[in-house]
Amino acid sequence: MRTKWSVQNLKEFETQVADLFNQGGIKAPVHLSDGNEAPLLEIFKNIKAEDWVFCSWRSHYQCLLKGVPQEELLSEIKAGRSISLGFPEHKIFSSAIVGGQVPIAVGTAFAEKLEKTGNHVWCFIGDMTAETGIAQTSIRYAERHDLPITFVIEDNGISVLTDTQGKFGLRKHYVLTKQNLRKFLFINTKANTPMRVLE
């Protein structure tokens, strides 16, 4: 998708949300992004308006890049829906439940395949979610049925405040050792580093 957004104005949007929250203008939890702007801008160059995007509770950037108007998004955030945003008219959905969006994304990809639309599904998950049972099962299902879906793993190295790799006792993500890697993008959100396309 073509976008007016840049690293700088994405960061400015999140700063505006943080300021509103700190001033008491938002009475519900918010999850802010930082460090993943450049990789997301690259990924969204490949996402069409007709494609579906599924995200976790940290989805402000994805909503903006999918075409949700800034004022509409900000209104939803102020109304307390920061962690469960959904804009069906823009084909974007997020879930506040860990891994909750993953089977929905896979089901949507299955429907797109059955209907032969040629559309693609993009499912954004964190590094901790990538290690959960619901993600592993859904990813295997997508692989076995060759569904039109790409899983984007956003790795900030922590699961809330716990080291992800240490928690699971892994040297690298299980998902990257067992799956057909053509369905994955892996981005490091700690340092705004370029994404690695896994093939």
C-alpha cells in the first residue's frame, strides 16, 4: 500500500497517544510501539488494500498503515479500545488475547483460498506468542494447507518483562526451526533493524 506515513510521524502519533494517556485523557490500557517503524513501512509496501491484516494488542501502526484515518483511530483509542481495535472496512482486526488473532487469521486465509480471491492475509505476532500452542498449531495448519498467509514475528526479546528465549530455554525461535520458512517475516523491534525475509 502507498502511504503518507514515515518513521517520524508514526513516532509522533504514538507520542500523542502517550501524552493523552499520561494526562488522563485515556481511561483504559494502551500498548505503544517503538522500534518497529522502518520494518513495518517496508512490509506494508507489499500489503494490498484487499488483503487482511491481523494484529495483537499493539496495533496502532498497522491500523494507520492499512489506511485507517488518524482521527478515527485516535477516537477508538480514547474510547478505550487501544488493545482490541477492529476496522472491517479496512480489513484489519486486533485481539487483546495472546494469540487470539492467529486462528482467526488462518481461518480467513482458508476462506480466501476457497473463494480464489487472490488476496493475502498478514498475521502480526510477538516473539512470545510465536512460542504458544495456539500459534504453533495454527501455523502448522496454514503450512499443510498452503494458505495465502504470512506470519510476521515482531521480536523485542521480551515476554512482558521476561526474556523470551530464556523463558523457553531456546537459542532461536522454535517456529524458525520446524516450519517451512517461506511463510514468515522476522523483524527485530529492539533497534528498528531491517526485517529478515525468511526463505
